[in-house]
Amino acid sequence: DDPPTRRTVPTLLLALLPALAPGLAAAPAPTPKPGDGGPAAFVAAVYRVVVSGDGDQGGQFFWLEPEVRPGRFSSALLDLWAKADELRDENGDGVGAIDWDPVTASQDPVVKSFTVKVERQDAKSATVAVTLVDPRGKRPVASDSVVRWDLVKEAGAWKVDDFRGSVGGRPWSVRKSLERYLEP
């Protein structure tokens, strides 16, 4: 037998392709990053980080620091949040308007899994509902396990315009919390 040459290698690869094809088809797709793909992909990418490790990281990496917000939030929500941060700094209030994690709808997050469902979508906006699974058990009110992401499309990318949910069955909204914080 002669060793493979530059002429025989392509022939060998073509001969092996049917045997390799099933493995190639089963390869996992690359993980989308926030902003890639549709609204469900945008939201799911965030929660894949939330559930990684022990699932106790929460979603603060996504919203807490002002410098990470521009690529993730609508211009309207960015403006509102910047005003709230400015007021927080002026008042010496170390906490600010949002003193919980809206991504996990909690102050002590443990999220081991989630489901994502697009409830409404058109070309410019969408609402994505995320049902969170906490291994410590169900929340007393079922709706408290759902976080709704209101998204808008700006400059070709999906961006958060509001987070909504409930605590004890009472509704909350990040946008409304920021607006209330700014009231005189």
C-alpha cells in the first residue's frame, strides 16, 4: 500500500463522509449570545448563564452594572435607569430603585432550569415568558415563577424594554419601579 498523497486524501475523505455525517449532524449548535437570533434565543442565552454552576449566580451580571446595560436594554429603559442611578448617587442611596434580581425574580436566587416561551412577537417587539425552576421547591404563588421580558428591536437587535413578574401574586415591573423611584 502506498501512503496517502495530496491526490488520494480528498478521495479518502469523500469515501469516509457517509460514515462521518451522522456524527456531524449530532454536533451541538453554538450557544447564542444575548442579542443573537430571535427573542427566545436572546432570553435563553441569559438563563443558560444563570443556571450554570450551582444555579445561584442570579442575573445580576446582565443588569446590575451600568456599563453592561447599553447593549442589552432599550434606549428608553437605559435613559430611565440612568436617571434613577443619578438620583441614587445624589441621595447617597447605596441600593437604588432595584433592590432585587429581576432576572430571577428574587433576592436569593437558585435556578436550576427554565423554560422559554414567546407569548407575542411582531417585527418590532416581543414578550417572552420564562418559567423558573427552583430546586428548593415551588413558589407559593405559581405566577411568581414567571418572569416576562418585554423586548423591542433597536438597531437590528433585541433589547429589554421591561421585566415583569409577581411576588405573592402582586405584580411588579422594573420600568414602573424606576418611574416610582424618580417621582418627587
